[in-house]
Amino acid sequence: MLAVIKVAGQQYKVEKDQTLYVPRLEGNAGDKVELEVLLVDADGKLSVGAGLKSKVKAEILDQVKGDTVIAYKQKRRKGFRKKKGHRTEYTKIKVTSIK
């Protein structure tokens, strides 16, 4: 069984027992979350649209940070330099069921 879910404006194709990193979700490790479903493929039978009754449940495994991204600006001969970095926060989840 396959499903397409929507998390923070991004779509992910998931299957049961799959782990993936999504933009930060509220909650701690061990919490259960229910995700918005856009499409379900149950052995070749597609279900799409607003009348979709399927649910995807997942468990939060960890809250992690991504790699450091550096934004650097400089204007030559002016003495202007600006360096700023950030690390995007992600949530590691495991899909427990697709119903």
C-alpha cells in the first residue's frame, strides 16, 4: 500500500514502516501523529480527492538539525562583509500504518 501525504506544504510518497525526514513537527520522540493524505494506492486501486477516508499514522523518532548553510555577502573594496549561517530543523518520523 502506498500513500502521498502533505507535511508543511511538501508532498511525500510513503509506505508502511518507512522512515523519513520532514520539516519540523510539534511533539517529542515517541509521540504519535496523524498526517494529511492526498492519495492512496491500495493494490492498483487509487483513491484521490476530498472524500478520502484514509489515514496515515506515524511516530516521531527524533528532532534533528540539518547541515549548516552559510550565506556570505561581500562588496569588494568597501570593507563590507556579512556572514550568516543557519541549520534547518527536521523531524524524523516512521510511518506506522496506512488505513
